[in-house]
Amino acid sequence: MATDKHSELEYKFDAKKVDEDEFLKWSILRRPTKYVNSSCPDVYYMNNNSDVVRHRWGSEAGTLTVKQRKSLTSIANRVEVDLEFAPGIVIPDITKFLLASGWKKTLTVWKNAVHVFWFEEDNASITLSLYTVKKLNEKTQKCGKPRTFMEVEIEKGSDLTDEAAGVLLEKWKNELTTTFSLDKPMNLSLFELFSGKTYKKVK
């Protein structure tokens, strides 16, 4: 039984005290199956019903994502639905579509120096990332001070039950917390942290 392809199982940490070189060294020693380093903007839109769509820019058109909370006390397990686009669609097409259909741009954050490692363990694909984020001031078009975060996630569709995925995520959380002297996981997403708004709770 695979994990739900529309659920995000993840812990996010404030990583302001984490040394980037130590993180890279530790991650490489764990023999990752894949590594990517990138930078990209995440642009968030809201409608009149307080729904939120994130447009992550990337190659071609990027990705559209909708997230909802399953709980008001934890963001470790959330609804997450991703949409990819056909070849030939480009970022301005998506921006035009969103604005023309009633969505309003609410927040832009720039994710820089994004280090993402993939690992395989217990029939699951695990991603571990470290990155800095700056909020864009829409009026001045300047970014604020950077903040650093660490995330560990059990990839959607991994070949294990939701319960087993939760146990594995806890194992990684405990190891990361000890290794990098992290505080407890955050209860705010990047959107919630930088916008002051809250994702809707799924009904």
C-alpha cells in the first residue's frame, strides 16, 4: 500500500543555527540517491474564498500546488495537490490565467541556495532540504532579510503505509534534531509565516 499521493508528510525546522557545510557533509555521508541545488521564486495567489494556490517557477511553466491543513495544531500532515503542465506552456501563461480567473497575487518568496537530497529507506523515498528564503516587498521590489529552514519529507506515493511513513518521519526528525541541535518542528508553513494568513482546514 502506497502513501497518499495527495498528502504531504513533512517536518519543517528553523535552521538559523545550522552550518551549511556541516549539513552538506552529513547528507553526503548518508549516501543519497540524488542531489539538486537550485533557486526559484514561489508566488502565492488567493481568491475571495481564501483558497491559496502556489506557483513555483521552474523550467517551462513550473508547478501549481494547492495545500490545506488537516489539523490546526500541526502541519506535519497536510493535503498537497500538485499540477504539472504540458510542453509549450510557459510561466506568463499561468500568471495570465490565474489573474484572469479571479486569483490575486498575495505573496512572493525567493528560495535561494536550495540543497535537496533524496534517500531510499524502508521502501520510502525521503527528501531532505536546506534553503534560505527572502520575502519580496511588492512595492519596493526588494527582498527582506533571509531566513534558513530545513525540511524532511516522506515522498508521496512511497511504497509503505501511512502509519509506517509516520514512524519513519519521526525517526528522521529525532536524528536531525539531535545532529543539528534543532528546536521542535514549526507549526507554520512558509506561506503562513510570511503572509500572516492560515491555510484553510480541509472539511
